[in-house]
Amino acid sequence: MSLRRKTDRTRKPSTAWWNWLPIIPFLVITLGIMVLPLAFMLEGSFQSKEGFFTLENYLSMTAPVYTQSFRNSILLSGITAILGTILGTTVGYFVYRLRSSRARELVVTLCDVTSNFSGAPLAFAFIVILGSNGVVTLALSNYLGWKIYPTFSIYSFWGLVLAYTYFQLPLMVLLVLPAVAGLKQEWREAALSLGADARSYWRYIGLPILAPAILANLLLLFANAFGAYATAYTLTGSRFNLVTLQLGSLLTGEVLRDPGAGDAMGILTLLLMGMTILLYQLASRRARRWRE
Amino acid sequence: MKQRNLLGPASIVLFLVYMFLPILATYVFSIAVRWDRSILPEGLTLDWYRTAFQDRWFLIVFRHSITISAASVLVSTLLVVPTAYWVHLRLPRARPLLNLITTLPFAIPAVVLALGLIKLYGQGPLQLARTPPMLVLAYVIFTLPFMYRPVASSLEAIDIRRLTEASQSLGASWVRTLVEVIFPNILPGILSGGLLVFATIFGEFTLATLLVGARYKTFPMQLVYYTRRDGRIASAYSVISFTVAWATSLIILWITTWGTRRSSGRRSPVGRAGGGAPAGGKA
Amino acid sequence: MSYLELESVAKSYGAIEAVRNFNLSVEKGEFVSLLGPSGCGKTTTLRMIAGFEQPDHGLVRLAGEDITAVPPHQRGMGMVFQAYALFPNMTAWGNVAFGLRVSKSSQEVIEGRTEELLELVGLQDAGGKYPAELSGGQQQRVALARALAIEPKVLLLDEPLSALDAVVRVSLRQEIRRIQTQLGITTVYVTHDQEEALSISDRVVVMRQAEIEQIGTPIEIYTSPRTHFVATFIGTTTQFKGLLEDRTNGCVRFEDQRITVSPDLPSEFQNGDRVVVFVRPEAIEVARPGENVEGENQLTARLEAVTLLGPVIRLSLKHGEFGLLADVNTNERSRFNRGEEVLISFPAEACRVLKEDES
């Protein structure tokens, strides 16, 4: 009690140092499990095998095997993020326009459920339908005479694009719905009464208002795909050269390379992800500004 | 006019087909005698489930996954809920820090987190990094946003400061306030956060395989193993894994709708999308 | 032939009839208000004029031309919405210029006209601001300027003031009327606020339950309500329910009294009808006992309550169990004390007689 009175007399009690005590366990765990490992990784990325400071690890990133993995990862994430954004926004818009609110809620629930279908089960499902003996593969060749193999393979880049888009799409629909719902009916009507047709409405009002939210969601999808591992691993093992697969095979010891390069690769990945998330935050802040 | 009317439903139907074809195919494959030579499966059977269940590994990996998921939910709840409560009540200055910390995991791919943990804790005879407890802690960090967001937003929704003051002004003790006033109000947030964490971890493959690997096999690890050995058993595993996931997410949806309906009286058709949306990383 | 005509227009949403058999002619340059409680169909009517809703039945004509099937963006009707509906991604200037830009006006026209309109609504200095940086009243001025910028054939306003606070509401409604008169623009104005409708309109259309109750000038609506609903919805009245005793001489039996009303009631009345006599509070004179009073009808009453309304005070009176309301000038307040017996009187021409409401 006396302690309490003292704080009241000094300043705001909320700023007293012992108020930080209860959250120390939380801070210790985040420090130990998240911050320190990454800090050591940063240190390791600047260390030679003998323990001296070096930039060698980063310079080695210019080797074709690494540049290719970054290029593949960025392409895969970029393409699926863009596909997910375009298709997801379109679907989200139509879902929003659905007359019956029950139908709308149903689609939202389905998106919620299917967004859980990812990783290994998803990869396996795509093998079932689009593997070399998959049901869709067979249907296409039997009924349409269109043999998609070997031009297409679910184990190839475009196969990955198809599988990644699968988990990007429902996520985008869920993300874009609140933004589309934020478009007021009156804006559309005001534009129409001022002589704008539907196209001018979208060009000058609808899309510009949605743009920050769409951009934010695009960035989130990019990060989502870039960090993904299980889907690609299940489909291609470590054969396909992606950043996460490279790092994974480094960890499981399938390939022996020097740990410094792994650290440098990890740090570069973190930088890329960090920047994406930062831009996402900026864009979504802007999106919120217009929603009020 | 007519054309536009068709475009909407058509794209929604196409979307639903794309979303359901793989799931449906997996379910059918798991009960098909054989489905790699013809368009329709050659007869139906439950043999693959029987084979899967009879394998002694099935129970082991299932138990492992449940144990790890439940332990992570428990640790996460005990760590996040009191912290969030305290910060909202007494330490508003720390809120930006907490927001930052709980957003960071979005930017850290599971592979990178595993790399860092093995780098720091993988040395020495103990090999701490490669133990189940370390996996649990990694999961707690990995799912931090899923746990913190719903709890924080339910704390914000009820203005706990005023509720605490109101309760105390009516003579309730600190503990009583917490148990009878605060906790029931944020329970939907805790439940949906916890279930989301559970569903995420139950299907998580990356951290599990990279950290502990064969030392402590989990359900998704066994599933990936079977995708290479026996597709029919893999499909049975897939179905079980997905069923657990969607059952959990339906419960979450039910809880959040129930929670928002109770606390604000209105019901948003897109309710959850804002809160736990960026469900990434686990793919 | 009038400028804007609605001819037996009807609209339903499923089983709910929103507008039924609506007929209205608006002259060029006229200011017409649609007045009624919420859900009476006034907004639906406005939206059918704008083209946002298609009537199930009937025609909308503009300058003699049937525009029922013309899509909204080709109708040339400026609309002002209740919630401002400014485009949040454009400045005030951009909002006003929008209609001109989509109609592909020349840059000079766009700039000149936008400046001119911002000045007209008194916001020449706020052109660079975004809607979020403007107050509610300022936003609604921008919305007005935006609707006027396209030189609309008809200006439509859907409860434009109901989101604003009282002071802004009064000043802005006067400004709307000033601008409307200045530009001579045909205007249809939807409101549920009777004071608003009466104060700025040339004519008022009172609506109830999807139908028109009465169309008339504000003063007609106020002094000669044609239906029970209009009489009670607009302003305050005292209702004397009684039996019509003499149609020709204007005599109504009310309890144990006789009320004299204007003679020669229309032929739809017959002696013996149940009727209601409506009397506005300002028509009732109140005198203290012993004072001389004029007016055909005189009653004694007890003063129950005195309420200050501003320029007038409202006296709540009881004649037996029957309650009456009377307004007197506020500077006479010292003459009246609660609980006193007073004498009230009102002239025959202040009585509005209607048949007792069937509904």
C-alpha cells in the first residue's frame, strides 16, 4: 500500500519501472527465441570460417546457384501474388455484390476453411488431380485429346504457381472483402449522377480508393509465398531451386555448404521480407485513412 | 446488362470449383480402390484408412502432433494473455513495442527461424535446438500474431480500464474483477486465438521437420513421408489433417460470430478477415 | 406541360410497396419538397427521378421527354446525399471538377466553373483540402457545388442536412434556397423535417405510407391540411372531436359545448358526421378571468403547465379532462401562473374541420 501511494505522488504510476516486471517473461522468450537467433545469424553472416570479419559470405551470394534461387523465389511469389490479387479482388468484388447475405457469408466461410488447406495436404491434392496420372490430366487427354504432360508438370515452376495460387486466392478474398465493403454505395451513385459511367467510376473513384488496400494485400501475399516451404518441398523435394528449399536442405544436411553463406542467405531473406512487411504496413495505413 | 449479371456468378462458381476440386479429389482418392487409370475411381474402399490406422506410427505421430499443438497453445495462452492484459491496463506505453513484436513473425519465414535457432542452440552435447520443448517455443513465437491479435482486439473492444474501474468502484477485488469481469469478456478472443494456433501447428511441417525431424515425428511429417511412398495412405492422412483443420476453423468462426454478436450486437459478414487474416508462412 | 413530371409511378420491393400511384408535376425553377416520416417512400421517389431505381409502373418525364429508361449517368441530374458522399480520394476542387472531367469539358471550362462554384458555396479557399479535412457543413457545401457543376437539369437533395448539427442546418438550408433562387434551378428536396420543408419550398408534397397525402404551398399545408395525418404531422394542434350539427352555419357539438366553425362546409360533410376540429395553438387566445375576450368560441380551462419555447410560451390547459395547447407571446409570461383558471377563445376561421380519421 505504501508503495502504491508513493507512485501516485511521484508521477503517472503507469510509467514506474516495476510495471514492466509482469511482461518480462514475454520479453525474455521473444528475445531468446526470436531476436537472439536472428542476431547471431546476422553476426554469422559477417564471419569467416575462422571467425574473422568478412564480406565473403555476401559476395558468394552472387554465385549462380544463389541468384537463381532468389530469382525463382521472387518470380514464384510475385506471379502468384499478382494472380492472387487480380483473381481474388475480382472474386471478392462479386462476392460482395451477391444479393443474399447468406450466400456471402457462406463464401466467406468456405474461404476461411480452404485457406487452411495448404502445405503438404495441398501439394498432395494437386498431385492427385494434376500429377502425370491425375484425374484432370486424364480427363483432359481422354475427352479433349489434350496431353498436358510433358509440357506441363505439377512438379515444375508452373505447377508450383498453380499450387501457390490455390492458397493465395482465398486469403486475398478474405483480405479484400472489408476493403470492397468500404466502398460506399453513394460514391457510385454520386459518380453516376454526375455523368460518369461504370467504367469512369472504377477508373477515377473505385480503384483509386481500393488501391492502397490492394497494394497492401499484394505485398502480404508476396511475403506469404516467399516464406512458404512445405508445399514446394512436398511437390519437388529439394530439386527445385527456391530460397526456402535451399535453406532447408542446408539445415537437413542434404547439401554441405559453408554455414556463413546460409546465414547471409537467411539475412537477405529477412531483409526482403522485412521490407515487404514494412511497405505493407505503410500501404495499409493509407488504406485505413480513406476508410473513415 | 445480361452479360454483367452472368459474369459475377460465373467467376464465383469457377473460383469455388478451383477451391474444391483438390479437396474433393483428395477425399475421393482416399476411398478409391484405384484412381490413376480412369476418370472415375475403380470402386470404393476403406482399406487405406485401415492400413493407415493399423500402422503403429499412426498413433505415435498423431499423439505427437496433438501434444505439441496443445502444449504450444497452453504456453502461448499463459504467455500472451496476461502480457496483453497487463499492457492494456497498466502499461500503454509498451503497446507499440508489443505490436511490433507480434508483427515481426510475419516477416520471419519458418525456415529462417529454424536456421537461427539451430545456429544459436544447436551446439554442444544437449542439442537444445532439436528438442520438442524448443519446437514448442518456436511455435509460440511463430504463432504470436494469431494469438495476440484476437486477444488484443477483444481487450480494446471492451475498454478494460473503465471496466476494471467500474468493477472496483462496486467493491470487487482485483482477482474477482479479473475472473468475473475481464476474463468472460475476452474469452472469445482467447478461444479463437488458441484454436487458430492449434490448427496452424497441427498442420505445420516446416519447423517440425527442420528442428526435430525424425527424433519426434509429427503428423504432417508422416504425411509427407507417405506422399513419396504410398499415395493412398497419404490421401487418408491428408483427409484427416484437413478435417482437423476445417473443424477447428469452423469452431473459430462460430466463436467469433458468437463473440461479436454478444459484445456489440451486430454481426459482420467479413468479421474475422481483419483480425487473424495474414495466415501465411505455414504453407 | 410541366418540366418534371411523374405519372402514376409505383415501386415495390417484394411484398413491400414503397411508392404507390405517385403523380407530381414540377415547374421549371420550382423548389419542391417531399416530406414525410421515414419509410414513407420519399427517398425511393427521389431515387426513381435520379434513375437509381426503376419504377415498376408509371413514367418519369423531363421537359416532355420520357426518361424512365434513361440510365442515371445520362439524365443530367445533380444529386446531393445525406452522408455527403464526397469522393475521399479527391480534394474539394477535384470533387467539384469531377462531373466536368467525365463529360470531357475543356480545361478552361473545368477550371473556371470549379472556381466559380466553390466561390458560390463560400469555399474558394478550401479547394485543396480533402473531404476528411473539412467539417460536415463544408463537406455538404462541396457536395452541393459538385452537383451544381454539371449544370443539372434538376437538382435532387436527399435529406442533405440531417447529418449536421442544428445551427449549421439552419444556415445551410437558407443558403441552399439562396443558391437555388439565384440559379433558378428546378429542385426536388427530400426531408423528414417539417420546419425545413415549410421554410424553403415553393411547394411541399406530404407523403405517408407510399402515398401522397397532400400537395400544396407551405402555407396551404400548414393552414389547410386536407387529411388528419397532415394536420397532425405538421405543427401542433388541439383536436376537438365532435358531431357536426349544422353544416350550413358551421356548428360542431363538442362535449357539452358548441364550437362555431366557418359556415358552408363542403358537401362531403353531412349533418351528424363525426368530425375533428383542429385548432393551432397560436390561434388560441388566453385571458385571465374577468378580462374581455373576442372570438366565437370560448371555454374555461385550468392552466397545467407553462413551457418556454423561445419566442412563445406554450400553455398546457385542461378543460375538464380534455387537454388543449395554446401559445402566447413570451413577454406575456408573467400573466400566467400554473393552476389558475383561465378563459380561452378562438375564432371560427381558425378551425379546420375534417372527418374523423377512418384509419
